[in-house]
Amino acid sequence: MMQVDNIFEMPGAYVLLMELSAIYSDDIGALGNVKLSAGYYLYFGSARGKGGMAARVRRHLKINKKRYWHVDWMTLAGSVKKVMLVPGGVECELRRKASALSGLTVPILGFGSSDCNQCPAHLLGVKGNGLTTLEELRLAVTGHSYSVSSFFSTTAAQPSTV
Ligand SMILES: [Zn+2]
């Protein structure tokens, strides 16, 4: 069995299940003024750099950061509830597989997909609290789901320096 830490550090694709607890409206970069209803959303991304998927996910989870990607506005306005990692995965393939599931919507054309010519958006609205859909997607793509807190726990390999 693969060690969790190894998966975290691998390159691949990830899905953030996010909640907006209230209607959100803001000017988001080149998208202009956007409005999102309260509810749950799935964001699809890829990380190929140093530190792998976990490094990117930790950036998404930071509550203090400069807004750069469209999703930065979302992660600052709402909260990440769950994270799925797909080692070696590609965000657009994940998004395409997700579109076979029911109940997903495209709230804002082009959100998160400025550099992509295959997806209507990398942010999808999801029904209910999104957990059922995320689990269906996890089974379809052989992903791994994690709580947000797993990205903050210290690794077993590092002795703690109190
Ligand atoms: Zn795409």
C-alpha cells in the first residue's frame, strides 16, 4: 500500500469541495463581476511543481494570500470541506469524467479555465453538500479523499520540535 505522504508529494490532479455559506459577488480578474449562490462547489486543478499536490492544496487552504487564480477568490470567500487527490491525474480529464455524474452545473463560464480549451469551467456547482458526488467521482477515477486537517498534520517522518 502506498504511503499517504508519498501521494501528497506526487504530481497530479485534485478536486476541492468548497462551501459558500452566503451569496458571493465580486470582481474576479478578467471574468469581471460574478455572482455565486450559497452552496457547494467542486474545483478541479492540477499540480506538477515541487511539493506535488499537497503543496498546491496547502496554498488553496491558506487564509492569507494574494489573489492570483480565480479559485483564490473562492477559497478566501468560502471554505474547503474536502480534498480529493488523483496521483498522475489531469484536471480536465477529471472534470470531463465528473460531467457524466448528475447534478453538476457550470455557474460561471471560464472560471478557472482561462488556459484550457476543453472545459467550460474548472468550477462546477454540485447538489446537496457535494459529498455523494465527490464519492461517486472518487470511485470513477480511483482518487483518494482527505479531510482538510490532513494537510496540516505534521508528517510522521519529521520529529516534532516543540
Ligand atoms: Zn480544463
